[in-house]
Amino acid sequence: MSAESEAAGAGADPGLSAVVSERRRLISLAYRLLGSMADAEDVVQETYARWYAMSREQQDAIVSPGAWLTKVAGRVCLDLLGSARARRERYVGEWLPEPVPGTAEWGDGRTGGTAAEPADPADRVTLDESVSMAFLVLLDSMTPAERVAFVLHDVFRFPFAEVAEIVGRSPVACRQLASSARRRVRGARGPAAPATTAAQRARVVRAFRKAWEAKDLDALIGLLDPAAVAVGDGGGLASAMPRPVEGAEPIARLIVDLARQGPDMTITERTVNGRPGLVASADGAGLAVISFEVTGDRITHIWAVRNPEKLRPWTAP
């Protein structure tokens, strides 16, 4: 059923309206679990197909349609994550999550979600943070069960009893999975450092853009952490660095070389996965979407997605 026909039917049926209204949240969940908006759309379509395949009596017997839809979507995602490793082995080069455009202006400080705070505020993961490229890359290092348990509980605030029904393990086991995932997150974040504000990120990324356009090697080196890492994803469909590049100077030289190879390239400031990012284009066609991790006044990670199949949301005028 298309979104248009669902919306039309929802207007005449309050119960259907409640079901259709879950779509955005389901896509939000599936994207964080899979790192692909295309796959997330497929998961939600499959979830709704299972709902509409039931009789009206079966639907009416479900006390919470939203919980039922989430459970089904979570299980479909878990199945897809289980087969993702084999798909990644066939992927050409480095794999990165699909970047999604945002509508928020740089530095507006917006945060998402209205769920209750966890017992320990230090463990809080906001919806905005959970969609950042850095966080999605970290999620991809987890086992499927860890990822599902962690995202459902720590991000979407599902109790472990409900997580257990989706993952197919006991609540105690799911608690252990989420705890293991939380340790991974803490390990990746490293020693505690002063929080970097949205305004700071914007200033650093804007300075990077200006240095890139000016082909200013020294300025780029100054903006990059000495241990910075850059990763590119071309998927075999576009040229990209075959392996991660480490170090401020090697990354800066690569950036300058790219600028020299594409004199007609334009670089635009855009919100990428909720954070300040850049989009490189030429002749109106997107060439790359670039995400950054900024700590203090230095860039620690750069993720450049060049696979055209992942850039479709960025080609619309």
C-alpha cells in the first residue's frame, strides 16, 4: 500500500490512522539499525505488508499496534543484520552508512526525542546523536544482537522485557548485550573531554571548507588532529581512497590534490546526519557527501561517501 493510499484510508479510520502514524518512527528505528535509508524503507514496507495481511479481527485483537509494528520491524532488521556480513564481504572498498540530509541550520543546537532520561545521564544517547555518522559507524562494529538491544533500549527507551521479545533472548541476556554495546561506545569515545558544541563544529567545518577551496595545505593540517582518520566509500561505482588514510598531513595533501583535480567542483555547507557537513558537486551533480567528527577545535574523523547509490537523496533540487 502506498503512502498516499494509506493516508486516504487513515482519514476514514482512526485505528488505521494510528498505525500509519508509526511509519516515521519505524523508519527512524530501521535506519539506525541498518545504516541504510533504502533498506529502512524496505523494512517498513515489509512490516506494513504483514500488518495488512492480517484480518480485521486479528488487527483489532492487538492491544498496541505501535508495539506490534516495532516488534516486527526489529525482527526484520535483526534478520538483515545477520546477513549483512556476507554482503559486506562482496562490497568493493570501505563501507559507510548512507548519509541523510537534514533541514536544521548549523548551530541551532536542536536535540531530538522526548523520552524520559535514563538513570545515569552519562549514558544518555539522544536521537540526534544516534544518527550521526560517527555513531552509526560505531554501531556497525557491534554484533547484530548487541546493536538491536542497544538501540531499542538506550536510544528508543524500550524496556528489556520488550527488547527480549524482539531479539529472542531473555531480558537478562538483553541487558548484558546492551551493557556490552555501552562499553564499546565508552571505549570509542576515549577519555572524557569537554563537549563540542554545534557552533564549534560549524566553525571548524566552515574553516575546513575555506581551506579546501583555497588549497591551503597548512590551514588544513592545522584543522586536523594529528591522529585524524579519513575513510571513503565509493562502492566500486566511484573513485575513493581504497583504505583509510591516517594523519593530518597525508589527509590534507589528499584534500588539496582532490581540489586540484576538480577545479570546477563546488563545496556546499549542508547538515549531514544532524551535524555540519559538506557536499561536493560539479555541473549540478553530487560527487561526495562528507561527514566530520570534531573534538574541540580539531577534526578527528572524516567520512566521504561517493557511492552514487547512497547519494540519491542529495540529488534532488
